[in-house]
Amino acid sequence: MEPPRPPEPSRPPAIRVGDRDRDAAAHRLQDAFAEGRLDDEEFDQRMRAALTARVSSELDVLTADLPAAAPRAAAPIAAADGPRPGKFAIAYKSSIRRAGRWRVPGRFSCIIYKGTGRLDLRAAELTAPATTLTVTAYKSRVDVLVPPGVRVELDGFGVSKGWSAEEDLESRLPADAPVVHVRGIAYKGTIEVSTRPPGAPELPGSQSPER
């Protein structure tokens, strides 16, 4: 007669996740894809699952075989005289639009899956001398509009900077000019950054999503 087996430890119940959790998982998948740890099909399947996950166990299985996420620098604290700006936005088969007078944190993340995005900084309040926009465009188009007088730095792949009449001014900016760093990954999509003054006419195709 076999001795009774000890009862298996009960697993903690899965916890409902929010946009912040989905965003963190999507960034880990983005880094793994850029490092060559995931192929196109794996990245496609896992990214779709991450953006539609409802409980923590669904996210855990997507990153279980990936290295731990590298620590990210803390974003600057918003000024006490204004509301804390939102740090991320996610769109699943829809769109993200930020324009007009909006507060931009030192680090802002944007993930768009089969949709469109428009981040217009021309009338925005930049809360830090250097602003980092981390943009993921999966089969999507994202346009980033920057006003003259701001230095633009690009990083990643699928990120391009459109020509404008104000292009030559950037080389003559002072050393302490505000900086917008766009770190992006466009998978079968487009991330385009352009320098244009407020009120400038739209560029052809700037609102057309990638299919």
C-alpha cells in the first residue's frame, strides 16, 4: 500500500491585469524580437496575446522563456502644480490621438496594433528637457509631429524623419534646446517623425494606416 501523497500546494488565483501590465509585457516582447530571440510568427502571436490578455497568468506564459527585463530609468516627477501626465497608451485595432495642449511626461510609451497613431507635440507641454517616446507600430502607422526649435533623435527600426522647410534650423539649435528622442519599432508598419510649425498643412498619406 502506497503512502498517501502530500497535497499539492494550491496555486494563487490569477489577477486581473490592466494596461500598465500589458504595456510592460509588450515591451519585453519588443526587446526580445529586436534581439532576435523571437521570429516573426512568434512575435506576432505573443504580441496579439499580450494586448488581449485579461489575467496575469496569460502574460506570465508569454515571457516565461525570456530574460528578465532590463531596469528602465525612472521618469522625472511631474511638477506639483499640475496633474501627473499619463505615461502610456495602447490601441488594439483602433487609434491613439494626442494633440493640442497636453502634458507629456519625460517618458511616454505608445503601442498600436493594427490601427493608427498621431502624437502632436506642437502645442504640448514637455515636462522634461529631454522627452523619450517609445513607440511600437504593429501593422500600423504612427505620425509624430514636433515643433521647430526641438532637437529630434531617432532610434530603432522602421522609424524615419520626413523632410520639412524647418529641417536646416535643427543644426543651428543651441546646446540646451529641448530634445525629443523617438525610440521605435515598426513591424510591417511605419513610424514617421516630422518637424512642422503649428497650422502647417497635412502631409499626403499622414493619416493612412498600414494594412
